[in-house]
Amino acid sequence: MSQENFLAAPHHQPLKQSVVVVPDGTTCIEFARKVTEKNRQNEDWDESFFVCDVGWILDQYKRWKKELPRVEVYYAVKANSLQPVISTLAALGCGFDCASKNEIAMVLNLGASKDRIIYSHTCKFSSYITFAKEKGVYPMTFDNEEEIHKVKKYFPNARLVVRIRSDDKEARVTFGSKFGATVDYAKILIQKAYDLKMNVVGVSFHVGSGSPGLKSYETAIENARNLFDFAKEIGYNFDLLDIGGGFPATKFDESIYTFEHMANVVRESLDKNFPVGCGVKIIAEPGRFFPGGAYSLVTNVIGKRKITQDSVSYFIGDGIYNSFTHVLLENTSFQPVPLSKPCNKNPVSSTIFGVSCDGGDVVSPMTKVPEVEMNDWLFWSGEQSLLN
């Protein structure tokens, strides 16, 4: 790629963005440093902003197509719904996993095809089901009998996809306690839907994110095959398999295993249970895989408190209730890099607090950072999977 696109946007105003094409080889941190230096004399310019490397998203798409060519991308919008991500993936012909009326409306407005959206929530607002019907979004998931009756009432022609429970209990983020039916219960649901003359077309699952093992994928795909066979026996002809998300994106995510390793296991299991030519469309709902390393964050040091000669506390214009939600959700730690020349090159023990008045709003407790001054800027690399 001879050039890369970088986009800078205030983190609280995602629609106010500017796109800059920079020379090949320019890094996000170099671009961020130029932006902050350019605006250093502007006293009103001190809020956090993101830098989006659109080239990262394109490279991840190429990576996906190489490793999982049979699996169509239906990007999980909840991971990052900012315009550059959605528009780029829509332009590449990707589909979208939407979990709400607002997400469906947004991706349609940004150029997505209604035929490449799945309403992937097993318990939906009745009004949202009606909205999906009006927009022509037919595929939608379910995992309980009540949802079948609800969909029959508001969208009887919907293409239903039964979601099964298949999460790895050791995964960093699991979904099984909230979503998914056991295989035995899924058979009961499929029979109930058949009796109600509802159109069930396939099976979906999500093994969770950050799983330490890959056996869960093999098991889930085998269970899906079981349900495809059961459905055929009672009169259905399933044609859709949704293998969910949880695919590692960055070095932080790949601390357990690489995407290539995971893809190899998934590919072999699919070839065994759903071989080429079987007539089944296979999709996945990758989320952070695409924007995970694309967005870097730049925060202003709005406060500094010297504790001892070798210990400093900083306050930044962001926090765990804004861009650093992973501190709450996944107990993640982040390491910044000063953009300005530090006043002390030697790293000192530093605690970085968020902007809120919550005493627990701690972005980085006791990290080592070269000492900086008020109004300096800290760069948080997208490799840490910030904005997703």
C-alpha cells in the first residue's frame, strides 16, 4: 500500500472528522505528534481525540479473506460503530451483525445492503422487529419459545436463526449465561417453530472472546451439524451457519493464540462438517478483529500531582467511562507513550487517573512513564484494542 489514510476525530464528536492521506511509512504516533504540535498554541484545543488508520482495516480484511475464504464477514457493529469502520467495510461488500434498531438504521444510511444484515439479538423489542420488517431485514436470531411467538406476530416471514449455547467457560468474555439454547432445547425450539409454520433457516453461536482453547469451536460446529440434520428430518432445509465472533485482532488479543491458528482450526472443522458444495452459506460476526488496532487515542494531561521525587499522579481528559471501558469490562491495563519531549527521560512510577470524580476511575495504576508536564499529550496505541 503506497499510502495510508489517517483520520482524526474528537472522541465525543465522531461526526466531526478530517481525513488525511499521508506518505507511506508514516505511523499513527508520528501523525498524532504532528497534530498536537500544530495545535499547541490553541488553548481551547485540549480534548481527547482518536486517530484511525483505515489501512489497518483493509489489511485485516485481506487477512480474513486469506485464512477464511468461505466465511463471509458480517461485522459486529457493537464493537465499534464509527463511520470510518462501517463505511470501509460496507465498501468492501461486508455484511453487518446488528443488535438494535439504531444499528440497522445506521448501517443502512452508511451504504450497507439490507440483504447483508442479520438482526443478531435473541430478545428483541417488538417495535424493532417491526422496523426490521419495514426495512427488509429478514434474518434474526432467537433462543427461546417466547421469541418465536413474538416474531410470528410482528414479522411472520422472518428468516429465523436458532442460537445455541457454546461458550468456553475460560474465555475472557462469555455469553452463555445470557444467550443461547442447549442443543436439546434447540431441537424443541426448532420443532415448535415448525409447528407454527415459521421459517427457521439456520444455526448461530458465539464461543466468547479470549478463549484459551479452540476445542469450543470444533464442538460448536459439530453441534450445529447435529441440528442441521435434525431440522432436515422434520422438514426444514437449513442453509445458514453463523459461527459468531471472538477472533483475536491485535498482539494483545493474540497473547493466547493467533488469528491464523484459530482460523486453521475453524477451517478444518467447517470442511469436515459443512464441506464445499453443501449449499450452506457460512458467515461470522467478527467485531474487534477489524477496528481493534485501527484506533489510537491521544489524551491531554489536564492535571499533575507530584507525590514524591519518583512518583507522580496524572489526570487525563478521558477515563474508564469513556474510551477506557475495557478497564471495567475486561480488567485490562494500558500503557501510554508521551508525545511531547518528557521533562525527565527516566520513567517514574505513575498513576493515571480518568477525568471523572469517581475514585475508581483509574486508567493505569502504577505504570512507568517518562515524566511529562501539564498540557502535554499521551498516546495510547491501537494495538491495545482501545475503541471496541
